[in-house]
Amino acid sequence: MAGRLSPDAGRATTPIAFAVEAEALSWVGTPYRHQGDRKGLGCDCIGLVRGVWQAIYGFAVEHPGPYQPDWAEGGCEEALMHGMGRHCREKAFADPQPGDLVLFRWRPHLPARHAGILVGDGGFVHAYEGAGAVVRSALVPQWRRRIAAVFTFPDIQF
């Protein structure tokens, strides 16, 4: 299970984390669209992360190729985990902060299939098919216990 958000959880603590958190929050309300990645037009969880990345760094990361929207999809390849690991630094579960990227897995034996970005006050932003849009959700125990990994976006000069 992931750690608790730190005492600074109400705010981002680095310039990059602040920028990531602000950009993620600006996507709230974007309609859910499987494999989409356009703010205001439609995205899924991977498209949200790719869109935030592009807004922050000025270039897009590679598209993962076709994938199923089903969280319970079988298979043992951790494609999402490996993809995030190529661009972001994995960090300890014990120290999640606003602006961090979180990956979720539906069940322990399944690969990570969902992503979100932590925001202040113990919440996270994610494209959630069940809500039909990008939403800000509380990181309640039902979400916390599904965290597979936490990543930090790389620093840049602002």
C-alpha cells in the first residue's frame, strides 16, 4: 500500500511539481475518449499524462500504440510501467507528493493499466471512463491499495 501524503501534501514543493499539478488540474472536465490526448476534446489516462508532459516539456513522448480500455485485461507485460520508467524517475511509495505520477493496477496479478497525477489535499487527477471525463478524485483507500508505482517528472529549468 502506498504511503500517506506528506505534511506538504496541500501544495507542490518543487517548480516542476507545481507546473505538473497546475497543468493536470487544467485538464479537469476534458471528456473521456479512449486513446485521445487533447485537452478539452478528449483523452484517456495515458493521453492525460502525455498531454501534461507535452505542455510542460514542449514535446510529446511516444504513443504507446493500440491498447484495450479494460483494466482487467490479462497479460503480464508491464508496458505502462516500463514506458513511464523511460521518462520519469520511480520513487518510494512512502513519499508521494503533489505533481507525482501514480500508476494503478486493478488486481495484484495484473499489470498496471491506469495513471493519474497527484494534486494537493490528498487527491489525484485522472481520465475516468466511469465519470466520462477527466476528474479530480480523492485518493481514498480503494484507490490507494491499487497503486503499483509512483514516479516523479524530471526537472527542467524554469
